Amino acid sequence: FSDLAAQAGIPANAYAIGEDVDGAMCLVRTDEGFEVFNSLAGARHEVRVFQDEESAYFYLFGVLVAEAVRTGVLAPRQP
């Protein structure tokens, strides 16, 4: 995941896998499956729960890429 994120220009501090890191999009395993959320000021925001790990990773990557496009970090190549 980190290699793919780096290729998309997503900084490593923008996400956390397996832990809750303040200021990052996080993916953690829980008893219910896999949670993806935005951790901010000790709270979990926009929590999404997935039954399988692959779906959770795809969602996390999509959110990170969308943010990178919105902020201009990731832009389409010009012909």
C-alpha cells in the first residue's frame, strides 16, 4: 500500500495502518472487521466499516487520492 500511495504523491504521514494516528486517515482491524476513519483531536470521524481488508484498503486509497487531487498534489498529466 505504501508504495502505491507514494507513487500517487500521497505523503506517508497522511495515513496510518493498524493504528490510530491523530491527523491521519487510519485503517485498523476491529472485532467487526476493518475500520477506516479520519483521526482528529482524539476522535474518529467519518468511520466506515468493511468486512474484508481489501475493500478497506481500496476505500482508504480512494479517499487519499481524492484529497491529493483536491489539493493539487496529484494532477492529471497534460498531453
